[in-house]
Amino acid sequence: MRVAQIRETVEQFAKVNLKDKSRRYDLIKYRFLYCYYSYYYSTEVVTYRKIGDEINRAHCSVIYAIKEYPNILKSDPSFRREVDIFDKLFWKKHQDIVNQEELSPIDNNGVVQLQIKSIDRKIRKLKAKRKQLIKNYSIL
């Protein structure tokens, strides 16, 4: 999933606009969620600046959000439950996008097979990170 797609997914799920200038906690926690998922789960090469540009924030805000996201999960059980629901939605959407990319041929010289293998490797890594995150921050 690309950074813009992750932002759209978070906005649709939380029914918020991540570009708002507000400092309300309910908006901040979803910004943190977006930054964390964009940094760790984006299929494109991302920088802190690129993640921040998508929500009109500086790169230092993105660094802070990524660092503090696990702390919010630990301290806010209701948000943790929301993230569990979001996580299922995110991975379903992510799999749908990967399936679409697998079906788009690049050329006939075996490049498609290399692309599929690369995507499969990324999925395995992401699933391992997800499993580790759930294991480390399981509050229930």
C-alpha cells in the first residue's frame, strides 16, 4: 500500500481528516497510527518528509509519532481495540492491492515472476512484524 492509500484508509476508518491542524487527542492518535503504518508497512520507499507531507506535518512530528505510537497502544485500551479492528481492515485492503499488482503484467521476460516473489517477501516480513507487534503490545 502506498502512503496516500494508507492515509485514505485511516481517514475512512476513523472518519477524520488527518490534515486538520487540530490537536485533539482523538485526531492525534490516528495521525500516529497513520505515521506508524506508513513507515513500517508502505510498499513504496518512504521518508519521514514524504509521510509528513501527506498530512501537512514536519518530519520531526512523524519521527515523534512513530516513536510514541506503541506507548499510546499501551496506555489506551479502547484505542488498542480500535487498532485491532483497523488492523484487520488494513491487511485485507493491502492483500487486495497486492493481488491487483500481481495481475498487472510488466513484460513477458520473467519480470512479473520477480515482482511476485518480491511482493511475497514483503508480505512475509510485514506479517512477521505484525505478529511481533501484537505479541509485544498485547494488553488483553
